[in-house]
Amino acid sequence: DGNGNWRWILVKGQKAINPLTHKAERAGIVIDNHARKQEALDTLQRAAELEAQVQTRTAELAARNAELLKSQQEALEATRAKSEFLSNMSHDIRTPMNAIVGMTAIAAANVEDPDRVRACLRKISLSSKHLLGLINDVLDMSKIESGKLTLNIDAISLRETVDSIVSIIQPQVKAKKQTFDIFIRDIDRENVYCDSVRLNQVLLNLLSNALKFTPEEGSITMTVSQEASPRGDGYVRTHFIVEDTGIGMSEEFQKRIFESFAREDSHRVQRTEGTGLGMAITKYIVDMMQGTIQVSSRVNEGSRFHVTLDLQVVEGAGEPMQLPAWDMLVVDDDEQLCTSAAENLCQIGVNAQWATGGAQALAVVREDGRIAVREAEPWV
């Protein structure tokens, strides 16, 4: 056109005999069909746009359907897990309740036998504590699901925390003839801010699982150590590691161990009392403390749980203990205990060495040369 734009036109022509000249000539017409052609192109474009919208909407509906199916599957799994939980709970609650009822009846029937009554009362006490633990797990999970579980942050002593845990765990370890060792390493700040009740709950959950799933004469260790925190000088990164030589877990179960009501589908596990809530509660508390928890395990070899917390330091809590530069020799048949004790003594100013037996200890003393060692006379 006159503006330099392209236009659609239709040209039609054909040969014809001119009646006047009786000669073949060309005749044709030119039609401006730009509007009609443009309308057709616009229609095609709109159709393509509608097709693209239909495809997009179809993809969105397919994705939504997949999400709904996934949500439905998760709901079914949750329902199944809760049903199993209720079944397990009914059994786990009946066990201590039957013990309490039975021991009460036996005690009532033997009031004139103090020893028998004391034995019954002891069993009633143990069953009551177990029952209380089950109820507390259910209540804590209810608080978590309703968002009402909170932390009460206060100044605490890590030493006192570990002492209280040892006093609780040690009798159970002794009853199962297990070994329980605690290693304290590089503790620079003993006093920190934390919720002592919830920290105890986390550590006791981990240790209780280690006790339950470690056979007799197995070993359990807890290591507490510190390092500089990435959050700054006002914080200290504290590591709590619980290891055992128990039955371990499959890789598949490790992926869902922190889910509510999760229990491994194993005959050995199913025989062990528990709600399947302890690890879910533990994970939630650690998350609330802005920490992390990691698990590694192998079937029939044991498990390892590693909790990391960045705890705020209590300022003005006193200077670290410092002893004179005494020379001290640590002797034990456990090399890990020796190295841990020697490291801790060195940190507070003591010149510490270690040995794993009497012969090695005597060799260290002889090498030092400051103490005369006399061989014992043989018995006559």
C-alpha cells in the first residue's frame, strides 16, 4: 500500500478470444482480500493460542491430579500408621497396666510379708514409669501437631546434664550387662543457654533406643565435644554423639526414621516395646533448637546418632579450671578412655600420659626415670 506495508490481494486471469479481433488475449481481475486474509490469519493465531492454553491447563490438571493422588496415598499411609500405632499402644499400655494391677493384688494378699510387698512395689514403680513415658510421648506429639510445644531457655550446666543422664541410664545398662562409656572432649564452655528438659529428652530418647536395641553385653557410648560456632563468639557448637553395637537399621528405614509412628518392619523390632514417636519428637525438638540430627547405621553392626547444636554461651560463668603442671599417668585397658582422660587433663594444665596395661605403665615410668621401680620379690 502507500505506507509501504504488505497487503494480501487475489489475482485471477485466463486466456480468451477477443470477439472483435478474433485473437487470443489475456483477461483477469485483481481483488483486494487483505481484510479477509488477515481475519483468517488472526483466527489461526487465536486457535493456536487456545490450543496452547488447553495444553497448559491439561498439564496443570494432570499435576493437580498427581498431587491429589499423592495426598490421598499419604493420608492412607498416615491412617494405616495411626491404626498400627493404636494397636501397638493398646498392647504397650496393657503390659505395664497388667503388671501394676497384678503386683497390687499380690502385695495386698501378702501384706504380712514385707520383702514380697517391697518387690511388688518396685515392679509397680518401674511399670508406672514406663506407662508415664508412653503417655508423655503421646502428649508431646499432640503438642507438636497443634504447634503448642515450646522451649524454655535458661542457663544450664552441661556437666550437670550429663551427670543426670548417667544416673538414669546406668542402672538400666547394669541390668542388661552392657557397657556404657561417656567421652568428654574439648569442652570450653560448660555453662550455656538451653532448655534442659528438652535436651535431656533428646539424649534420653537416643540412649533409650540404644539400650533397647543393643543385646546383652553390647556397648553404648556417648561423646560430648565442642568447637567454635559459625554464629559467632557468643555461641559454641556442641556435638552429642550416641553410638551402639546393636541390631542396626536398614537403609530404607533410615530415610523415614524421623516420621511419626515409624517403626521398622522387623521381627526383632516388633518384639520391642515402643510407640514409634520418640525419634519424631527428638527431630522436632532439635529443629526447634535450630540444630541438626544425623543417623548412620548398618544391620547387625549398630547405629550412630549425631546431634549438633549452636548454644549461646553464659557470660561471666567463671574461668575454666586450671591445675598445676602435675605429671600424671592414666592407666586403663580401654585406649579410647585413656586418650580422652589424658586430653582432658592436658587441657586443664596437667602433663598427662597414658598406658593400656600394667606392663606398659611400668615401661613409661622407667623411661621417665624420676621414680625408682623395684621388682617384687617372689613368694616363698
